[in-house]
Amino acid sequence: MSPEPATTTATEQSRMDADDQATTGQAGQADRDAANPELAAMASRTDSIDRTGEDTNRIDITDLDLYYGDFKAVEGVTMSIDPRAVTALIGPSGCGKSTFLRSLNRLHEVIPGAYADGKVVLNGNDLYGGKVDPVLVRRKIGMVFQSPNPFPTMSVAENVLAGLRLNAKKVPNADEVVEKSLRGANLWDEVKDRLDRPGSGLSGGQQQRLCIARAIAVEPDVLLMDEPCSALDPISTLAIEDLITELKEQYTIVIVTHNMQQAARVSDKTGFFNIEGTGRPGHLVEYDKTETMFTQPAEEATLNYISGRFG
Amino acid sequence: MTTTQTPPSDTTSTDDDFMAGELPTRRQDKLFEGITTGAGILILLTLAGVAFFLVQKSLPSLELPAESLPNAEDIGGYTWPLLFGTVYSAIIALLLATPLAIAIALFMTHYAPSKLAKTLGYVVDLLAAVPSVVYGLWGIFVLAPFFVPVYDFLADTLGWIPLFAPVVTPSGRNMASAALVIAVMILPIIASVSKEVFLQTPRLHEEAAMALGATRWEVIKTAVLPHGRSGVIGGAMLGLGRALGETMAIALVLSPTPGLIGFAVFTAQNPSTIAANIALSFPNFGGQERSALFATGLVLFVATFVVNYIARRIAGESTGY
């Protein structure tokens, strides 16, 4: 799937600048950490105003191969993920879609021996550029996991603030951040009276929304979701899907799902990953508008998968 | 087995013989049940026997004439300084060993490459296997002299703190060296228990922290340590239990002053511990005076019980998820 010509030029331009900007980015972060917290808060607000540009927070992936040691898990992915839209990744188990998702915030490489080869460019920075610190990448690209995983020893409010507290001991306007993030995750009304109770005491669906609140509290550029509803009942699933639709106003969202109805309901674009056989790398078969993918896909493999005929 | 003889009403099987009668392996099952129950009862009887023996042997100490006990009016006055020394040395050892053990466990689980971590794990377990008399000798000839300059420095600079009060004993055979030796001995227990609980940290919680942009230390702080807290405390209590009962190493390293209660750890005047005192005094005490040693042994027995009980309570505390 080749990106549109305009995008390609932008990508190439950003590739050339990638290293420089990565360095600036790091320095900027350090400055911000050191600076007056109020100034830091203002800076991040300015950031979000700046993010109105057409292609800000677009993710351009070029020729990405992902490895676990000698095993090549994903091969040759090239795609451009639209900003402020939901991109769904579907495909059979073991096809590498989760690995691919985790490579977008450099989380797949925490497994010993795992590494990536290729380019993932976000706002002019190649996430895999030589000088890029994966920790800073993850501060910009949040993630929500398969099972809800609030920190069990922390209260609801502490969970929301967990990411911010990594940057600063004291979070200015902590109460405001907690309320704003919980409202953003459609959870505020349900938990506002028990903010100091353990986060693990909530229901599964509430815990997952708490995790979303925790992820958006740090104001990331991108939100990754790895089968966020697979452990939830249909009602909680619906609540999360509604939330995803609201969140895409602000965030670039990439979601891996096994549920094709879910992909059809929430996403604007869908990518289909497949695998030729055991031990072979997964690859991106087709990537298009969700509507097209589910009505008239170009590839036969896609049609077989979405209509329930495998192999 | 009544349940096997009356099949549930919804069973459609007409083969009555299939459900009736006794399985041939039932007898083995009962035999095995008997053996395990016997083993369980035996350990309880042993414990009760030890307790009974200690109580019986120590009763005469209540009527001991004052002149038969060195430096004490009665058995209470004799036991108290020893109990103090026992708890004091064990607590210092625990304070020295626990942070180091946690650091070693974190290194093995989160920093070291897996091969090095494995080797280190073996070495730590090996430390636990060294006999305490060997530790005692090592303490006298290596550790104590080695640390004398450190003691001198601390006494010179921080001597105004009662803990570090001068004069440092030139041999180094003081409370500080004894506590250091015990610390080395309990280190493996605490480190390996901590390692196990750190390894059990749910991957999901570590990844949750990583996805928020946590550095390795921040992952440890937000996910690993809160999860491992109760386990580490349990391990420390197990270590404390061993430290309380340590005999040989202390008997060798520490040169005690009978009847003394004092906090200074560098001087030649040191309180003794119950276990070491029993080992050192036993040959010199006559039949009647030995009841005093049994009494101190009973106190140690109870103290160790209390510590173990606390350890179980803390380790058993569910972490709530």
C-alpha cells in the first residue's frame, strides 16, 4: 500500500531531519522536566494547540521488520496511519498484529532479543532513530492492554496520576488532571465518590476505562489499544467503543481486535495481517478504508478472513 | 463412599455394577492418607515434646540461689541482658542485610543478563549452605580485623552517637562484627525469597508502567516493589528467625561481657546472646545452674515463635487482587 505522493515527500523530508529532531526532542523533554511545573503545563497546552495541522500525529511506517531473536515475526510493513482517526488491525492469532502494535511504542523490544528494522516516523521523528530513547517514545505514545491492569496498590486517583508522577514528584493541579482524565474516559460519574479507593476494586469495564484515563492523563500523541475489550462483557465493550469514538477527536488511535464487528463499528481504516504458515513472518495483506475492506476487499485472503473462510 | 453407591437421578446408565463396589485403588488411597496424617501428627508431637522438655527443665531455675548465677540476682535478671543481646544483634543484622538482599534480588531479576543472574542465584544459595562455624572463623580472622579501620573512622567522626561510641576494640570482636557475620548468613534467605516474589510480578503491571514511559527503576518503583512488599517482609522475618537462633558464629566472634546491656557496637564490652551463651556456658555450669540455661532457651524458643508467627501473618496477607 503506497502512501499518497504528498505524504511520501513529507516522510522523506522528515527522515532527513529525524536524527536532529530526535535530539532536540530529548533536550526539550529534559528542559521541561527541570522547568517550573506551571510553565511545563503551559508548554504542553501549547503543544496541543499546535497539533491542529493536517498531518500532525500521522504515523508513517516504512519497511518495518520485527524480530524475536532469530525469528522474524513481522515482515515488510509499510503503512501510513491517519491522525485523529481509528485504525483497526485484524487478522488470525499469531499473525503479528499485536507485535506490530507494540512496536509502535517500542514496547515489543522489552522482550530479550527482540528488535526492529525499519522506520516508524511520528511528527518528523523516526522512533527507531539511533539517538531516540524508547522511554520518551512511550511517554508520547500511550497504550491500553488486553486485560485491565490498574496498579493494584494504588487508588483510583493515584492510578490516573501514575504517568505524570514519573515526571514530577508533585503534579500541579492534580485534582483537575484526575477529573479531566476520568471525564475523558467516561468514568468520572461512576468513581468521583471513591477516588481514594483501590483501583482494583472497580469492575472490569471500569478498570479498563481507568487504564484509558491513566493513558490519556499524560496527554500522549497516539493511543494504542491491544484488544482492549477481549476481557470485557458486551455492555462494558459498548462503553469502551463509544469512548474510542469520542477519543479519536483528539488522538490518533490504533486498535488490535479479534472482533470484526468491533473493527467495523469503531474504525475508519482497517489493516488485515496474515501469516502464510507456522514459523513464517506475518505481513500486512491489505490496508484500506474500513468500509471498503468489509464490502469489497481487493485481496481474496481478506475476503476469506472477514467472511469466516480461513486458509 | 455413599456417593458412589447412589448415582445421581439424572444418570441414564443402566449398568449398576459400574457405580457400585469399591475401587481397587481405594485401599492405597487410605493407606497414603494414613501415612501423611501420621507425619503431620508426628511433627506436632515433636514440637510439643520440645516445649514440654524446656518448661520442665527450666522450672528449677525459679528457685536458684542468687549466688549460683553469675552477675544476676535471679533468673529474670540473668535472662534479660541475654534476650536484649539476641534481639539487638539480630535487628542490626536485619537492617544491614535487607536492603542489600533487595538490591541483589532486583539485580538478578531486572538488571543482570539471564546467564549472570543464574550464576549469581547459585552463589547466593551457596552462601546459605556454608556452615555457621566457618562463618564464625572467617568473622574472627578476616572480617573483624578488616573492619577495624572502618570502626575507628566511624567512632572518630560519629562517636557522639551512643551507637558508635568509642573505644573501638582492637581485635574487632564486637557487636558490629557479630551483626555483620549474621547479616551475611541471613542475606541468602532474604535475597532468594525476594527474588521469587519479584519474578512473580505480573508482566501486565510492569508493561503498564513501561507504556507510561517508566524507566527501569520507575517500573521497579511502581510495579515490582509494591507487588513484592509482603513477600520481602516475610523473607526478612525468616532471616530474623535465623539470626535470633544463630549460635556458633556469635559464640566465636563476639567476646561477651556477662550481664551487660549496652548499645555501643564497637567497644570490647558487648552483651551476649541466648544461643551463644548456652553454647559457651554449658560446659562450666553444674546440674542445678543448667536450669537457668534451659530457661533462656525457652525464652528464645518463644521469641522465635513470635517472629515466625508475625512473618506468616505478613507473608499471608493477600495483596488484594
